[in-house]
Amino acid sequence: MAEICRFYGIIIRIFNETGERHHTPHLHAYYQNYRAVFGIDPIEIIAGELPRRQQRFVEAWMELYQEELLENWNLAVDGQPIHKLPPLQ
């Protein structure tokens, strides 16, 4: 699991998945005791939950970097190193 960004106490990770793709492109967001899985395209929560404010922060950040997130997903599927992305400011 590779951390790709951290902002406002939120940690964003993408898991390296070598072999066959068995999930839609997604990332994992962690905030205190909350965890959520967000689909990258479309941007939506597909599992778990975050407080509403943190959910909005993650969604806004994902909108800014959606293309880069999809590139990172493809790298992860191929077992390649993932690139870190800038935080939400």
C-alpha cells in the first residue's frame, strides 16, 4: 500500500495490485478512526465513511488530480512505483 498524499489529517493510499485487475480504480482515505474507499472514475464513495467535511476535501482533491490518480492506478496494477501527488491547499 503506497501513500500518495496527506492533507488536513487525511491520508490517501493506493494499493499495489499485481496481476489481474479485480477492482474498479479506487483509493483509500483515512482520517482518525474513519476509513473510506473512493472510486476514481466516477469520483464517489464505494465503501466506508468519512466525516462530511473530510469527504468533501477528498472529493475536491480527487477532482484536481483525477487524471494523475488514474495513471497511478495503472502503475499499481502493473506493480510499478506510484507517484506522490501535491496536497489540497
